[in-house]
Amino acid sequence: MNLPGFIIRNAFRNKRRLALSVSSVAASLFLLITLQVALRELTNPISDEGSSLRIIVRNKVSLAQPLPARQLQTLERIPGIVAVSPFSFYGGLYKGDEKFTSFAQFAVDPARTQLLLADAKISKAQTEAWIADQTSCIVGRMTTDRYGLKIGDRMQFTGQIYPCDLELKIAGIYHGTADDRNVIFHQKYLDELLGNPGTVGTWWVRAAFAAEVPLVTERINRAFANTSAEVRAESERAFVLGFVSMWANIKTLIGGISIVVIFALLLVTVSTMSMAIRERFRELAILKALGFRRRELFAFILAESFGLAMGGAIFGAGGAWVVYHLLNIQKLTSGLFIRFEVTPRMMGLAFSVAALLGVLAAIAPMLTVARTSVVQGLKTLD
Amino acid sequence: MAAPENIVTIRNLSKVYAQGEIQVTALDNISLDLAAGEFLALMGPSGSGKSTLLHIIAGIDRPTSGECLVQGVDVTKLNESQLADWRNQNVGFVFQTFNLIPVLTAFENVELPLLLTRLGRAQRRRQVQAALELVGLADRAHHLPKQLSGGQEQRAAIARALVTDPQIVVADEPTGNLDSHSAQDVLGILQSLSRQAGKTVILVTHDPKAAAFGSRSIHLEKGELTR
């Protein structure tokens, strides 16, 4: 036998309690990682090559306020813009029988979106078919896979924002974008259904160079300053983050929950270690009498506490990594999350929290052992 | 023949406990000499201070005043860390409730004090084996405490006390939890340690029959030596 062996034997003496304690640490760390991944996915929009060039132009008053379609001519004249298209969020319910549709529908000008959709991989024939048929659409592969759709099928939507329903024929299926879920159809079709109101939801703009995006957004904002429809242009990333911020302060909410999780974790670990040491108080006094010094007893307690917390981290953080690596999170969350990646930084966070807990949980028992003399410890014997 | 050398020299030793606002005198100006190889029985009623005296000699408690020289070292002057080392090398403990570590076998329990030394594994094994043989427990070496009888547990505890080859063995009511047969065995072992191995044994007991195994008895009452 050696001292590490002695520590391990002690740690495993109450197997049920050990299993429950490790499980509670593991469950808490699993939850902590889940919250952190969710926060990251919600606040860090997926980006691709094209997204760094794209600019979204919306009404300065509110995203819900439409923009005049006549702004197109002005936009086309702004230097640094290589493509511009209407980009109207339809927001309908698919088939009319779902409470929540996990993919968005956008009305665009197909002839103008070739450069805007540069990341999308779709055959030329399908693109041409889409451009030619005003009632057709192209659909991301994730959505066609999910609903078993194919080219030629029809998709029906019930309007939730606009007072009209849609029936679209699938002309093409695209993939290769950061979010292969959307349905993209003709703005003209939407305009006709609405009686040509002469408005669009937003404008979708592509700058010539990523470095010019700030300058181009500035030019767009200036171009419509002091008009009846002032605009707010921003990069696609800024737009998505702004959209997320409308869900209230989600960062604070998740941060708050994470702190509560860590605090609960601390209580569990401290309680377990206190119990483990309290029931071994007599033995620790005996070890002191046999010649074990405080620092050796501290090392026993710290090693056990640290081991418990790390065991929890291995199962909790490791489990999260394995689970989220294997699960089809998009399917599981009905498309709410496209990916759910446990990053090395999050694993590091979980293990750091566990290490800190291991140390903190050992402090109280160590202080008790330090304060108690051998005789006081032995008095608990008789 | 030369008089045996004193291994324990106690002078004017007092111990006062504070219990709230009340001062309790556990030991009152005790002076005592103990020769090497002596088997001293410390007797007295509960609360007489016999365990306190034993604890001070063994270096697990400190007096309020006075001197306690053990093998020439004033144990009252050592700090916590020095006392721990000193105890490991010089004192073997036997307790009433055995106090073996339940998750370790008899062999491992006996080996425990040796983990603090620089002995190699093979040497530790030899010493543990020798200690277990000395108390007649070699055949039970790999049993857990719960698989041993009370007498066997106490013999394992004695082996643990002896394994570092200390000069002094202190035993606090070692037969208190044993049947008479096992008690005789344990006392016989302690007696042979004194007579044959030359160890100094200090036994705390209420029982005159147990005290009869010692080479000398002293009585304490209200913290004072009475005879």
C-alpha cells in the first residue's frame, strides 16, 4: 500500500455516496456546459464567406416597418454595392398545421440574388427554373430532408404577418450556406398577393469587399437620411446580434443561471466533503497520533475533494462533449439550433470550475482538522 | 548492578482545563519517573487524570505547566510538526476501541505508520510481517477489521503500535472492549513486550486484574498521585 492508494480506498469507502456526489457534480457541469453552448450559439451567429460582405438595410424606426420599394434605384447608385435585392421576411406557418415553423421564408428578387447567395450550391438549371416561375421557390436541404420534400413538390404557408397565404412550388434545393433551412421565393409574387403595396421588408446588399462594409453601410445610412423612410444599415452579423438582443438580456439570464448552478455545485461538494470528513474524524485523530502531520492530512482531504470534483467533471463535461457530438441537435431542437458545439474553452471552463470547487470544498474540513487536537479527536471515540 | 535509566521524567506537571468559566484541574503538580522496560499501570477512577497524564507522556496533549522529559526530550517544547515526527518514531498507541482503519486490511493497518518513514516496500513488508507474527496474527494479515474478532483487532492494533519499533507503548484501557480471554491475551502480549523486548509500557486501566500484569502501579485521584 502507498499513500495514494490509501486516499483512493478512503474515497471509495462509501460507494453509494461517492456515486451520488460525482453524479450531482457531473449533472451540474453538464447543465453548465449546455447553458454556455446555448448562449454561444444564440449570441454568436454562424458566419460564412458571404456573410462578411452582406449588409442588411432596415427601416430606422423598427424592423417591423416596411421600406419603400423605390429605394432600390438609390441603393443601386451607391458606390461599393455590387448587388441589392429586396429581402422580406414572410414568417408563415408551414402547411398551416404547425404551431412553430423552424425555418424562415424570405421574398427576394431572384435575378438579383445570385451574388447575394454566392455560398449556396445549386445547379444552374434549378436556378433558371426558379427565376422563370414566379410562384416557385428554392429550399435549403435541411428543410427538404426534414420534411421529405423534393423538386416539384408544393409548399403551403399560412400568413402570420402578411394577410395572404402562399403556395410555392419547389424549383431548386440549395446547400452550402451557414443555414441551409430557408425557403426563398419571389418578392413579385408576394407583392401581387398583397396588391402591390410598393414596399419591401428589408434590403439585402452585397459590398464589393469586406473591408468596405463599414464605409458602404455609412453611405447607405447617409443616402436616406432626412427622407420619409430613414434606414439603418448594418452588417449581417450586427443585424443578427441585434435580433438576438430583442429577446431581452439573454446573456444575463444564462449567466445568472450558470452562477446558481455553480453555487449549488459548491454546496453539494462542500456538504459531501464535510460529511466524509466528519464521519472519519476519529480516524484522522488516530492518524495524527500515529505521526501524520497536518499537511499530510490536508493532502488527503484535498486529494479526495479534488478527485470527487474532477470525477464529476470527467463525466459531466466529457459526457456533454460526447452527447452533443453524437446527437443531431438540429433535429432534436426542431431547428432552433443548427449546431451545438462544445468548444475546448468550455471544457476548460468546466474543468476549472471543478478544480476550484475541489479546492474550496476542502477548505472547511481542513480548517476543522487543523483546529482539532488529537485528544479532542480521540474524545469522539469513547 | 546499575539502576535502570529513566525513560520518562515528569516534574511538577499540571493540566488545567477551562470549561466555560470553570477551571478544572486534571493533573495537579505530578512528579514521576519511569524506567526503561518498566510496565506501569496507571489506575484511578474516571476523571482522575490518568488518560490526561498518558496523553501528555505520549505527546498528544500539552500540560499547563511543568516538565515532561521522554528519552531526554522535553515533549512540551516541541511544535506540532516535531511532535508528530517524534510520536511516529518513539511512541506506539493502543486504544480501547482498536481504531483500525476499516477499509484497510490488518496488514495495511499495521503498515500505516511505516508510510511516513523512508523504508522501502520490501523492508516495510518484513517489519509488518514480524509485528503481526509477534502478536500471533500473521494468518489473518489480509483480513479486514470487520472480519476479525475484537481480540484479533486489538492484536492488530498492538502490531501497529510496535511496527516502528518505538521505545514506549501507551495503552488506554486496551481490554475495555474485550472478553476476559482476549483481555488476558492482550495483557500477556503487553507484558512480554516489557519483559522480553524491553519496551516501556504504560497501561491505563480501571481493572486491578489488568494492573497486576504491570511491574508497577500508581493511582491517581482528582489529578494527584495517591500511591
